[in-house]
Amino acid sequence: MEDILKLLGGAAATMLLAFVVGATYGGLVRKIIARTQNRVGPPWYQNFVDISKLYMKDTAVHHGVMQHIGPAFAITASVTVLMFVPVLREGGWFPWFENLNFKGDIIFLIYMMVFGSLGMALGIGQTGNPNASIGVSRGLSMMVGYEIPFVLSLVSVMVQTHTTSITGLMEWQTQNGWLMFEAPFAFITMLLAILGMFHYAPFDIAHAPSEIASGPPSEFGGKYLAMMMTSGSIFAFAKLVFLVDVFMNGASNLVMLVVKTLLLYMVPVLYGAVSPRYRTEQAIRYLWGWPVFFGIIALIYSIYI
Amino acid sequence: MGGAILAYLAKRITPMLSSIVSFLAISSAAVVFFTMTSSTDVVTVSVRNFTLQFGLNAYSWVFAAMVMGISALVSLYNIAYMSGKDRLGYFNLNFTLAIMSMMGIVFANDWISFFIFWEIMTWSSFLIVVYNGIDEGKIGTKYMIFSAVGGYAMLMAIVITNSQIDSFLIADLINAYPTFGHGMQAMIGILFLIGFSVKAAVMPLHVWAPRAYSDSPMSFTAIFSGLLSKMGIFGMAIMFISVFSKASIGDTFIYSQVIAWLGGVTAVMATFYAVIQKDAKRLLAYSSIAQLGYIVTGLAIGTKLSVMSALFLAVIHALYKGILFMAVGAVERQAGSTNLEQLGALIRKMPWTFFSALIAAIALAGIPPLGGFVGKWMLYESMITSTNPSHLFLVILIFLSSTAAFLYVYRLLFGLFLGQEEPEWDHVKEAPAPMVIPMVLMALTLILLGYAPGLLFEPIANGMEFLGFENVGWQMSSLSNIWGDTVDMQYVWGSVVTLFVLGAIFITIKNRKSTRYVTTKDIHTSGEIPEAHENLTYAVDFYKPFERAIEPVMRKTMDFYYNHFGNGLESLFGFVRKIYTGNGQTYAMYVVIFLVILLLIGEQIFK
Amino acid sequence: MTTENNNLEREEAVVVALKATFPDLTARVKRIRRVEASVSKALTPSVLVHAKNVLGYKALSHISCVDWIEDEHFELVYILWNPDEKIQLLIKTLISRENATMENIDTIWRQANTYQREMREMFGIEFPGFVGAKEFLLEDWDDMPPMRRDFDTKEFVKEAFFLRPGREDAKDVRDTIAKRSKEEIPEFAKKYSREK
Amino acid sequence: MVVSPVHFIAVPLLAAFLMPILAKVNKNLLRIVPGIVLTYLGYVSVVLMNRVATEGTIIEVLAGWSAPWGINLVYTPFTGFLATLMIAMSFLIWLYSFKFKKVDDEPALKYFILQLMLTTGSVGLVLTGDIFNFFVFMEIIALSSYALTAFYRDRNGAEAAFKYLLIGAFASTLFLLAIVLLYSQVGTLNMAEISVRMHDVPTSMKVSILVLFLVGIGIEAEMFPLNGWAPDAYSQAPSPVGVAFAALVVKAGVYGLVRITYTLFGIEGSGIGPFLIIMGGITLVMAEITALKQTSLKRMLAYSSIGQMGFVLIAFGIGTHEAVFGAIFLMFNHAIIKGLLFMSGSYLVYNTPNKEIKYLSGYGMKMPVISLFFSLGALAIVGLPPFAGFWSKLYILLAAADGALYGLIALILVVSIIEIVYYFRVVGRLYFGKPAEGSIMRKPTVGGMIAMSILAIAILVVGFYPDIITGYIDAAASSILNTDEYIKNALGAVNELTPVENIIQ
Amino acid sequence: MDTNDKGVRKIVDMITGFARSNSLFMLAYGTGCGDIEIPPAMTSRYDWERFGYRKMATPRQADVLLISGYLATKTLKRVIRSYEQMQEPKYVVAFGSCTINGGMYWDSYNTIKMLDHYIPVDVYINGCMPRPEAVMSGLFDLQEQIKKGEANGAQKYRENLEWYRGNQKKVIKNWVMPEYNW
């Protein structure tokens, strides 16, 4: 009984950590984008204020059951991904930090990342807002785009290290060095893939505020929008931790974790801050172009080393 | 055993005039099947100089159970779906015949009875495909030609095997196969594979499938795509596991490579076609071809894990494809059309259908908590952990098709159930009870299989052991691959469901009082108030951007080549027909010439 | 630029050309690059077609309407522009105020359609055979066409809208601001103040 | 009542000639007489079949002359089986055409006489042991079928009959020439003796005789280059005659071919086998391909029956016991299925302009029973499992596989795919087109319905439980194969010069 | 924890006030000429994002409705519709003299003169199109009001809806009012 309590406590702590770090990253990103546009930019805690204000909204409106439980899908997905990714290697500062993770299988995580967006898409579909469904169709098509390089790099990593679970990967990395260097092509493919995954500028056609009135979440107000933003930030953090675990052998303590994740996060953010917006088919064509090319090299590399 | 045979014999005699009788017949057969215990005794029917043996072994038990269970449910659905349509007796006769023949195939121990029931299944399903009279695109003849090609290829193989080992028993072929010469092994193998891959709609031979699935009545398509195609898989599994594995290494490599890649290509191309379809039925037809592509790839890879995943996926596919087709049938019956671009917002009117369709869609897409993920996980693991490198590139192909599967799954649900509420569909009511019950039941089984896949692993494992694998390990609810990585489905299922419930509770409780439902007309249209008749659903050309992205791949369809081949043949036959000119003199002249030739060369022929 | 500032031959040539074909038309040169012609109502369409095809006034920039309420008629001014000669030609016609009607000329120029819609909504001029949506700028307007001078806007506003008190006359805001912040209005600005 | 093979010939001939007189006595008597005769013959054939099964072949010497000259009837299991088949079929044809030409009596009389003549001719041909007698019966068949084709006095009926006459006459002359040559060499007309003395005939002469025989009887058996006349004859003849052709005439032709090649010349090692296979194959392919392009239903059925005959030839060409068994089984199946198809087909197209298939759409609803028979026939002829056709095709394929003739198997299967195409095109149109308004339906006569249902039941029964007739076919196959046993019986009986009386009861 | 106890209540109000004031989501309706003032306020020179203001595309997500110029009766109809679609604590900032007393259109037959008779207005910013600094100062006032808790325009609208409806119906002739989903 006692360790279950400890486990749940740990899980709750990780969720809180994820939310806090995720939201601060959000704030930092807005500040960095502002700085690139030569403006001061909001304080780092701006995301917290936004989310708490949205939670404190008095009224909320929904168009039916599916939209009502849409955000629940999103939260489930992001928290489950978080749960199944080892946030800190054992023996870190906060021993009770490692969460419910067990072997943390990669293929399961790939599918889990899609679970959230599909669930949300169903909720958005129910709203009946044409802008929202256009956003969904673009978002899903884009998803097919970036999933391929994402999977290519993961498969090549799995083949190279002969294990399909993250903890297995981390053990492998402890022996023979970070995968970032051991499987360089896989890492390059991954970098190109996460450009698409985080929906920042070049690939933010799905949420384009100017064209389709902020796309999918256009009918989500008040608590639904808040729930979406919380799950968004947790999801961002979970993805980053996943990538750090796979390529940089995770982090033993919080500071290392934050540093690594921030560095990795800067790639899509900075690239996004300066680039215009792709149309959907251009995005798909791009994502199936160079990233897949590097991915194939990574695969060949992983087979024959 | 005798009971089961007796039951389906009973079916054969009573030409059902009403679907209720057919439902009773099938469900009685199902009950008999499940109650009967011993699975070893053999019934033989002797015909002239060879005997037709019928027996049930562990492997065929899996397929038999699947066929019986699903067809019993679907026949319940059939009562409601077909009520009010004409020529009911005719339809039900063939419906029951098809199911009976599937049971026959599964029971058959020897190739001849296998072939007999295979052909009965073909032509009875043909008579249903052409049932509702729409024959544009010559679907009836196209289906008949392809299944005839398949059937006759198999007949040729059977006949040749008999000439080699002059016995029809499947078991004899399996043990005698290694002794054949190289050429003979290849010929028999290829002929059998052609026969099975026609039914399993593998790429080059799949052209009949999309129209056949979408044109026949929905209650039959649930059986057609769910179970009939599995008979192809049933045969293919026998060939791959027990026969080819014993053949010389060189051969098996070629077979498994070619078929695996064929399966992969089928999966990708069929999914791309499914995404751009406008009609729900056609979309589902292409999607079932794609799923079959996965199963075929799983079989072809041939490792213990991949075959287990293929069989597991086969059963799961039968389940969720059954639900989806039944759901589309219910919508078609209630709303009158299945065009994705016109329908919308049926969720409030047909909640139960939507629920089961949602569960089926989640399973089809392979999303974690449900059974679909288990099958997909094993398939991927088997490919990643497999030794030969080409499987790795195949993983990418399969993964591309399963991600694109999310697209058409969403388009199906969105097209039918979500989107704007139009006055045009206000009259739609929930489907009648006999339609909804089977759907919901199947959905619950899917959820159950997500929680404890072991329930299905056990029979599959016994079946595989029967076929030729040794000590196939299985756990109740955890999957593992040869590298020792495990996924504990109970754990996954539990965490996902609890989190979901928590999230749902939280979002409902949070200022419950002031959350209000608002119709889909009250949306942000920059201040305008859309009247009732204004249709704002965005459903036409839903994935146009995606279509433009994959456009170069889609230019030529397989039909294009087949039509060319068909026209070529047509013109050749036209030329041949000219020989029969029709006037007497030429016939007489033929006779004379023939006589002369014979006299001249008579020496050599009749020495 | 070719023209000396007050050499008006080209404008005169236009007047002569007009008079040649339409003798009973009074035309005169208003100023450099602008010629006026007043035409009877029946003749207007033919003059317009002539101007467009023969004299090269390809562009119809606007149709405006002047409400001479005192002598009971509307004056329609068709403003044409000759891009090559760079001369503006004004064709003026007088139509009666009561149930005013005018030929529909959107066959000659498409854009006349919009101007005519505005004429119909704002002045109540009917253009028979003219196809255009009823509502143009005003929504659910059931009063009489607002641009006519017999429509008393002040009265309408007082009755339709709420007026914020304290704005009875158009007081000069600068004095109040200067008084509030105790500054002296500078000398040169004084002569504009209305305070006196 | 003494029962002997001679009755098969005597009784129907007698009846045929008595018919005109009887017709004068009572108008509808002429319809009943053939029925009585055929039932009696049916009884005779059943009794004889049992006797053959028990004691072996029955030899019947006519009018006391000994073997070289006398005519003797040889009733072996094979010929017996064919005879019973033919009688049964002609009985059904009689039933089918009972109400034929109700309107004016005069042609009906001619029709029934000719029908009886046709039956006697074919039965006689099958039973006779003497080559010349064989020729005589062949002539009877030919003559009666010429007349029957020309029954409808319209233009293309006459043209078809003329074509048939032209080529038929050619055939008989060749056959006669062959007999003359043979007689000059061998000096006897009895088949058994010929086969005994055949080996000392010089090869070149032997070859030419064989070629003449082959071409002569080939025309009757519709081999490839020689079957030009068949499709026109089939399609222009009235429907019951079409059935007669399919059931009787072609069977007789094939029997003749088989009898000559097997008994007279012996099949082993003499190259006739492969020749038959090749010719059969070509016939099969050509017939099926042209059938695909046909627009009129009856021509299509005609070509398809030619194709089936080609298939039988292939089977006989292979020559093993298994193959011959398959061939006989296929002949049996072909007779009943083609009979059903012709009967139901002719009802369907009775009043469509020149028998076009495309007017048939939607007949499924209007004439449910007839179209059910037709589709049953179609399913069976193509060889789909639960029906009769499947077993025969299977046995032949098995025989071919034993002989390692893989190319042949592939050819047969490809051709049966073509067969499926054009049959199912018709079935599909029957059931699932939209019925055209103006098509008036032809109500089937009671007799026709009975005949068709008997055939349908026969197909189903044989399909589900083939063992009923496999026993007889086995015996038939073995009897045709071992020629020396045939010779022993035939010569043995003749040497003792046993007159007709003391035939065993 | 007894929320109606004075001290705790104050803390809760303080937090909600802080949150609501420091993250205002603008639905800039861009009706009149004032909308041209907002881009400079957003971009690098004035950058109102540092105070937590953000421009949102749909009324569902927005808190503040910026009415930035004269309102013809036609646009008033859409503005009311969007206002009603916004979620509860919502504020209206109207700037430009045209919303205060009709501005230079004071005698025009189809512009409304006093906005607050039709929808409750929390902050008026005068000036015939106030410069970005004025807009910013107006928004600061709004933030002060929110912090003090006085910005209860939505509540006022809800309470005397009939009065508002009456005024609106007076100007907009046959517009059928969809029911208000507060």
C-alpha cells in the first residue's frame, strides 16, 4: 500500500513538474519570438496567467458530448506519454520522481502521441465550425508527413541498439555514448522531423490564426481551451523528455534535464521564429523529401555498423 | 463434431425464405459448434475412389470460432437490415450458403472438399454481389473471373499434388512437400498462393474487391470482407507456415519476400485510395484491402511473433470491419445515403451506432487501449527484430499506411457522424434494436481483447503449434518480442482508461452549472447568424491537400492495366470468331484441307 | 507636359466635336482638361455611347446626382475620362424629382450598375430594366431615401438615436482644454477661436 | 416376353412407319405412340443393363448369318450405358415436345417420325458390331437430322440444313470409301474380326483408312475444322431438336470415333491418342472463344456443346482408365446439362428477336423457374463443385495430371474461365438487369416443365452423390478399353452360330 | 476552508483579479478606422504583448471586445452577436469619439451615437482615433477596473437585458434576436 502511495505521489509530482516546465517553456518561446521581432515580449509566466484566467472563466459552451470530452482525450494522451517516459534516470535528486514508467516501449509511445490529436479531432469535428474542420484536415495530413521521418529515425535507433524500449536505449547509451553521436543520421532526421511535430511556424498551417481563425480550437472557450493548453504544454515537455532520453541518454538531475530539453527545443523554435508558413502539400512534400532521405541513410547505417 | 456438420447440412436444405429462419439456422450451428467439445474425430464421406475427410483441428478451430461467432451476430443484424427488401429468400439462401461453405472450408481435411466449399463460397457470394442489380463497371463478371482464376489455379495445384502423392489429404501434402523437385515445389506453391491471394485481395489481384465490397448489401459485406477474405488467409497460413517452412531455404526466402512486399504495397496503395474516396462503403472496402495487406505481410515474414500477430489481426479485423460495415449499413438504412459529403451530425440521432463505430475506428487505427494496437505492435516488433534488412524498409511502408489510416478513419467518422446539423437529416432515428445489439456486442469484445489479449492468444498459440511452430509462448495480457521488450496491456489499458475518466470527470464538474449545450448553428461565423438551410459543413474534398501531395503515385490504377489486357483479349477473340464465316463452301473447303493435311502427314502421326 | 497653362485648343476641339454631332447640346470648357456638356434626358445615352466609342472617353469614373429641390429636378452628372487626351468630360442631364427615372446604362459600362444602385437607394431614382440587389449600403431601411434634401437628417437622428447630453452646439474644444490646463491660447490661434 | 437388343431397333422403326396410318385413325394418337415406344425401350434397356452387369456382354446375331456378313448387335456395358442414356434423353425430348406444333397437325406427324428415326439411328449405331451396319445407322441419323434442321420452313433454317447436308454427305462418302478400302484389305465387316486382322494390313493403307474414318466420323463428332455446320444447325433447328443434337447425334459421333480408334486401330502407341488430344484441345479453345463473342443464346449454347465435345475427345485421347471414365462421365453430364440448358434457353429466348441475349435482362423476375433452371445448368456446365459437371472435369484433370500433361490442365482451366465469363454474363443479365417492357413471356408447357425438372434433379443428385452412376461408368470404361475382351465375346458368339431363339432368358 | 471568510475571499479576488487583468485576449473587431492603431500597439515600438494582451480570432476564446470606430447599424448587429458569443467575464473597450457621442458622424442617419446604450462599455478612449499610447492607457484603466473588480459589464448586460434589447431593437428593425447564451 505504501509504495503505491509513493508511486502516485511521484506521478502527481511529475505531472506538476511537466506542466510547470512546459508552461515556462511556452512563455520562454513567446519571449524569444518577441525578441526576434525586436519587441519586449510577455513575462515568462504569461502562459500560467493565461491558463489560470481561462480556468477562472465563469461560463463555457460546448456543441455536444464529443466536444465536451475532446480535451479529456488530449489530457489522457499527454499524461500517458509522460507517464511512460522515464523523466529522470534512477537515483536522481528527487528519488520519488521516476513515474509509473516501466519498459516504456517506443512503438507504444508513437501511437500514444497520435491518440491525443485524433481524440481532439473528433471533438473538433462535432463543433461543426468549417474553419475547425479545415484545420483538422490540414493537421492530420501534416501528421502523416512528419510521422514518417520520426519513425524512420526511431526504427534505425532501435535496430542499432537492439532494443525497443527507452530504458533499454538508455542502458545502451550509458555503455557506448550518446546516441546523438552514435547514430548521427538518425539524430538529423529526428531534428528535421520535430520541426513538423511542434507545429511551429513553417508547419503551423493547422493553427494559422489569419487564415482559418486559429483553426481547430476556434470553438473552444473557457475551460475547454484551458484544458487544451495545459495538455499542450505537458505534451511538449513529454515529447522533449522522450527525445532527450532517446538521443541524449536522459538526465540524472533536473538542471541537466532542463538544459538538454531547452537546447533541443530551441531548434524548432528558432527555425520557426524566422520562417514563413508552408502550404499543406508543400509541407508534406518537404517532410517526405530531405528528412526521409536522411532517415534511409540512418537505417542503412544502423543495419551495417 | 457431428453436430456441427449436421447443423450446417440442415442449413443447406432449407432455402430460407425469411432472414429470421437464416438467423436461427446460423446461430443454432454456432451454439452447436461452441458446445461441442472434442475436436479430433473425423467424418469421412467417400466418393468413388477417394474420401472427403472433415475434421477439426486446433488451427481451424480459431477460424471456425471466428466465422461462427461473427456470422451469428451479423445474421441477427441481417434480419433488420434486409426487412423490406425484395427477393429476400434468394438473398438469404446465398447468405447461409456462403457461411456454410466457410465452415466447410475450415473443417476440410483434404484438398478436394476444401476446393468444393471454396467454389460454393465463390459463386454464392457472386450471386449476392450482383444482388442489388447495379452492375456498372461489370463488377459481377470481374469478381467471377478473378475468383475463377484463383479457384482454378488451386484446382490445378491440387490435381498435380494428387498426381505426385495420389492422396488429397492436406497433411500428406505438408509432409511430402520437401520431397518434391525444385520446379514442382515452385509450381505448386505459386499456384496455391495465386488461389489464396485472390481471395485475400493482394495487390495485383485485388481489382475486384473494392466494388464487390461496396456494391453488395451491407449485412453481407460485413461477412464478405470480414470472413471470406480470411479464408484466403486461412489457406495462406497453411501454405506459409507448414508447407513453405519445410521447403528449401532458397524458396521460402523468395516467397516470403515477394508476398511480404506485395502485402506492404497493397496496404499503402489501398490506404491512399481509401483516403480520397467520397463514399463510405467504398472507403471501407479499400480500408479492408489495406488491413488484409498487413495480415499477408505478417504471414509472409514467418517468424513466430509475426504469424501470431497476423492471426490476431485477422480476428480483430473481422470484428471491427464487421462493426464498421454494419454501422454504415445502419446509416444507409436510416438516412438513405452513405455519401460522406452530404451526411452530417448523425451523432445526436444515432448515438449507439456512433459509439460502436468509434470503438471500431480506434481499433482499426491501432490506438493503444484496444486490440488493434496489440496486433500492430507485434507486427512492427516482428519486422524490426527480424534479421533480413528488407523488412526494415517494409516497416516504414506499413507504418506509412497505418498513419494514413488515421486520415480515412477520421474522415469516415467525421463524414457520417460529426459536422453541421442539416434539416435534411432531421428525420433520422437510431437504428432498430437487432441492428444495434450485434454492433455494441462486438465493440465490447474489442475492448475486452484490448484488456486481455490472452483470451485470443491461447487458441492461436494452439493452432500455431498444430501447424508447425514449437512451444509458442503467450501471456494473458503482456506482449513481448525476442529482444525481451514487453508491453503490459493491462497496465496500458488501466492507465489510459483511468486518466480518460479522470479528465472527463474534471471537465464536467468544473463550473457545471454554467456549461451549456449550443447547437452547431451558433458558431463563430464573424457575427453572421447562419440560417437553418445554410450548410456550413466542410466535407467536400476533405483531404485535397493530401491528395495533391500523393498525386504522382495515384495516376495509373490497376484497373487501367486490366482493362487494356481485357480489350486485347476481346480483339483477339473477335479475330478468331471470323473463322466461322457462316457459309457452307468455306466449311467444305476446311474439311478438304484437313483431309489433305492428314493424308500427307498421316505417316508420322499414326506410325 | 505638353499643354501651356492656359492654351485651351484641345478642350475647344472637344466642344466643337460634340457640337458637330449633337447640334442642340450646350457644351463649354470649364478649365484646362475639363469640358462640360448639358444634354437632354432622352439624348444622354446616345451622347455617352458616342463619347465612349468615337471621342475616346473610355472610362466612366462616376455618376453623381445633385438634388435641386428648389426647381424640382435632379441633375445627373456622368463624369467621363479620356486617358489618351487626359481630358475629363462631364455630361449633365436634368430629370424630374417626382418618381425620377433614367435609362439604365450598365450595358455601356458595367460599373454603372453599382452607381445606379446607389442612386436608387440614396435618391430613389428608378432605372427600369436594371438588375441589382435591393439593399446596398443601408440595411432594413424603410424611411425615404436619405440623400434627398427633403429628408431631415437631424430630426431623424434625434428621434432614432440616443444623443449624449452636453453637446448642444459645436463648442470649440480647444478653449475648454486650454481652460482646463490653465494655458493661454497663442496669439496666432486666437483668430480661429469661436469663443467671441 | 423375350427382351433382347434387337428390340431397340425393331420396335421404334416399326412404330415410325406405322405412325402415318395410326395418325389417320386418331389425331392425337401420333403424340402418344412415341411415348409408349420410348417407355418400352426404357424398360428394355433397364433390364438389359442389369443382365449385362451380371453376365457380361450380350451378343445378338440377327437373321442367322454368321459373323462376316450377318449383322450382330453387341450390347457391352459401354454401349449399353450410352443406349440407355440416349433413350432416356429422347424420352425427355418427347415429353418436352409433347405439345409441339399443336396448331397444324401435319408437320407434327413428320416431326415425331423423324425424332423416332433419329433415336433408332443413334441407338442402333451404338449397339451395332458391324461396320457397314454402323454406316447405315449413321446415314439414318444424318438424314433425320437434315430434315429436322429444316423443320422451320424459313430462310436460315433451310440454309443451315443445306450446309449440314453438304458436309454430311461429304462425310458419309468418305466413311463409305474407308469401309470399302477396309473390306478390300480385311475381307470382313464385323468390327471384332477387323480388329483381329488389322495388324497385317500394310501401314500406308492402314493410315489412309484411319484418316478417312477420322474425317468421316469427325464431321459427325464436330471436331475443330469439321464442325462448321454444327452451330447453324443447332441454332436454326427447333428447340427440342437442339436438345436431340446435343444429346444424341453428337454422342453417336463421338462413340463412333472412339469405337474406331479404340477397337479397330487400338489406341496404345499408335499416335492417335496425342492426335485426339490436340484436335480436342483446338476444338475446345476455338469453340469457347467463339461462344464468348456470340450474341444469340442458342448459338452460344451450340458452340459451348462443341467445346464440351472437344473436352471429351481430349479425355479419350489420354486413354488411361481414369481418363475414359472421366470422358464417359462428362458425356453423361453434358447430355443432361446441355439438355436442360437448351430446353430452358429456348423458352427464355422464344420471342426475343433473333434470340439476342441482351433482351434477356430482368427475366429472372418474370420467369423465375425457367431462369433458375438455366442458371443451375450454367453453374453445372462450368463445373462448380456441388453440381454434376465438377466431378467429370475433376476426373479428367486427375487423369491429365497423372499423365503429367500440365500444359493441358492449364489450357482446360483457362478455357473454363472463358466459359464462366459468358455463362455468368447471361445469368447476371437474367437476374439483375431491368426487364424491358414489351417482352412477352412464353408460358412453358407442362411436359416441358416435367422434363426440365427431371433433368435438374438429375444434375443435383449426381452432383451431391455421384456414386449412383459411377458404378455403371466404371464398367463402361473398362469395357471400351480392353478390346480383346470385346473381340472374344463378339467372335465367340458368332462362331457358335447360335440362332436367335436360344438366347438366354 | 471557509471561502466566505473575509480574508480568504480577498486573496481569491486578488488572484482572480491578477490573472484576469494580466492576460486579456482581445477580439479586435476592427469596425472603424481605429483598427489601424492596434498593429503599432502590438509591434515592437509599443508591444502590448508584454502586458499579457493577445489578439484572439474568435469570440469564444476572447475576453475583451475592442470596438475601434464608428458603428453603422449594420455592423452593430454583428458586434452584438459576437459580444453575446463571448464567455462570461467579458469587457468592452470602445475607442474613438464616434463610439462616445457619434464623433464627426454625430448627425449621420445610420451610425449609432452612444455605444453603451446597446452593449455595456467598460472603458471609453476618446480621440478621433487615439494614438497607441492612448489605447494602452485605456487598457491600463481596464486592468485597474478588473483588479478592483468593478468591470462587470457582462453582469450589467445580463441583468437589464430587456433595456439593452429594447434599444437595440429600436435601431435594428427586423433582426430576430437569437436567445442570449450567458
